[in-house]
Amino acid sequence: MKLNNILKYGLVLAIPAMSLVSCVSSGDNQGWEFAPQMYVSDAYEPFSQEEGFTGYNPNNMTMRLPVNGTVARGQVGYIYPYANTGEGYEASASYTSSMLATQSNVAEGKRLYDINCSHCHGKSGKNDGAIFKSKKMPGPSWKGLTSDYFKNLPDGKVYHVITHGKGLMGPHAAFLSPEERWKVIHHLRKLSLGDAFEFDPEQETSLGADGSDANGENGTNMDGANGSSNNGAGANFPGTNEERQLVLNAMSKVMFKVLPNRKELKASSFVGLDELAKLLVSNSDWKAVVVGRTGTTVTEDGAENLSQERANTVVNYLVSKGVDSGNLVAKAGGDDTHTGENMTSEGRQSNRRVEIEIYK
Ligand code: HEC
């Protein structure tokens, strides 16, 4: 063969042979890269590391560390101030939330509890879940959620234990968002108190979008959706319709804590009451009667007592916001005049709060 031909055929054969081999990456050979910009972006990839800029990218990270003290969007709820220490646990007792114990929140809490907690603590919270029963792990020393131990355990501590764990119970922060932890806590209280548990009313439904009372236009029903009372604000209310709505709104937001602090206001009550206080301060000739209400299941200290104390709590709060105490009266409503159905938990929630009558 002539040299020319060897070159010619050699080339013809070599090109396909090379193209088969050269692009194939294997083992340590990354193959040939054509147009590497297609693989390695000129712009910095957030999760990659770029060497050589150590002056401003610590550990060669492209992603910046968040500025100290800043919180990423949507993560505010994840800031939990108490450390996983004995002191942190004690301090957590005062930690609270404005998450309402509505029917739907409690139902969601049950779903989450059944998934995350029931295999140890048992579906009804008797510490008789499969794991404790099988003795694979010793259960807690307290006898379940109806025990005095749990009844006296502040919500904040329960939140702390769900977040950080305690003893043999592991942390559950990775499984439950902060909101979900509070929903589970409401469900625990429901399991603990049974029928004595008081649901919070669902919020959206208490007033119509146009500001009219959800129960119609007659203007006599003070209590919107839960229909528990007829009283003075409708007929003799001295202010404008707008001001009347403000009072209704404040009333619908008044909520009390669960055992053992049933006469203490939940934080979610304050915004409405602050507005009401402003209204009463600027109309110093108005008088307000605050009537406390409870359900009939309250027996240990008597419904009468608790409803008076609840009314006092609201009056004291209004006074602390500058309302003249001479214009305020706190009255026990007992449970005699309610119109709500008291046989069901839903009915009981409508009888539990305060009514506020305003006149001149
Ligand atoms: C693997 C079993 C297990 C699971 C799952 C579990 N726990 Fe526990 N839990 C325990 C044990 C054990 C203790 C006792 C810890 C101690 O006091 O040392 C405990 C204690 C508690 C306490 C009492 C805390 C205190 O301050 O004394 C509460 C409340 C509680 N758990 C709620 C929950 C909730 C809510 C969930 C679900 C999100 C859950 N637990 C999931 C095992 C478990």
C-alpha cells in the first residue's frame, strides 16, 4: 500500500473510532467537554463552591450566610427562644400562642397526634400506645393526659417538649411546624378535659363582609355566628353602626384560657379590647356592662363564680387601658340566660365568654 493510502484509510477509520471513545467518560476520565459553559455556568450557582474568592466567600461558598439577627421569609414562627436545657424548660412555661382552639384546628391536631404521638402516648392519651405497651420504652411516670400532672403542665412546656424532646422522648420539631405543634397541644387539652373542653369559635364567620351581623339585619343579636345572646347594643346602642361593629368585634374576640387559668384572657383578645377601650375613653359619657358567661360544665368553682371573675378580668383590662372604672360594671351572667344549645361541645362554646352592653 502506498503511504498516501495508509494515511487516507487510516484517517477514515480513525475518526469514527475516536469519536466513539473520546466522548465517553468513565472512571477518572471525564471525557472531552465541548462548550463547557453549558455545564458550568458563568453565573455563580447558589449551592456550588467557587475557589479563590476567600476574601468574601468563607469556605468558598457561593451562598451567603444570613446576616446576624435576620430571619428568612416565612420563618418567623420558627424562632423559639428557649434552649434545650433545664432552665429553658422552666422558662418555657410562659410561652403562649394565639392559635385558636377552633373545631378545625383541634381536628387537625388530632390527625397530627395520631400520626406522630399515638404510637407511644396512645390514641386517647392514656400512655398506652404500642411502644409503651410492648415495654420497648418505659412510658412517662404520669398516668396519661387526664392526670393532674398533665392538667397542670403549662402549654408552653408541652410546646417545649414537642420542640426539643425530653428524657426518652425525641424532639418532634422536624415533623411538626410551630402551628402544627399548637394544634396538637389543643388536641391534647381536648383529650385531657373531654366534654369540659371549650372550643374557640371559628373567626371568619362572626361578622358579614359588609360589616353586618352574620345573623341578619335586625341588629339585635350581639353575638354574630354563635347566636348566644340578645342584648342592649342593638336597640339602645348610643354610637354609629361602625362603632357598634367595633364592639361586636371586640366581643367576638374575647377568649379565655383553658384550665387551670380559665379566667385569664388569651392574648388574641387584646386587639379588640384595646379598640373598645379607645372608643370608651373618647365617649366618656358611655357606660358598659360586662356580663361573664360560662358553660354549665364548670362545676369545681361554680359557674357563677367563674362568670363573675371573667367579667372582672375584662373590666380590669379596660381600666388598665384608661377607661374610667366608674363607667364599667362587671356582672355574673351565670349560665341561666343563654340561648345556646348546651348539650354539645359546639353549644357550650357559645356560652363561655362575655357580653358587653353599652348605653348612655
Ligand atoms: C417514642 C415514644 C414517644 C413519642 C413518639 C412521643 N412521646 Fe411524648 N413522651 C415520651 C416519653 C418517654 C416521655 C417522658 C419523658 C420524661 O419525662 O422523661 C414523654 C413525655 C411527654 C410529655 C410530658 C412532658 C413533660 O414536660 O413532662 C408530653 C406533653 C408529651 N410527651 C407529648 C407528646 C406529643 C405531643 C407527641 C407527638 C408530637 C409525643 N409526645 C411523642 C415518649 C414519646
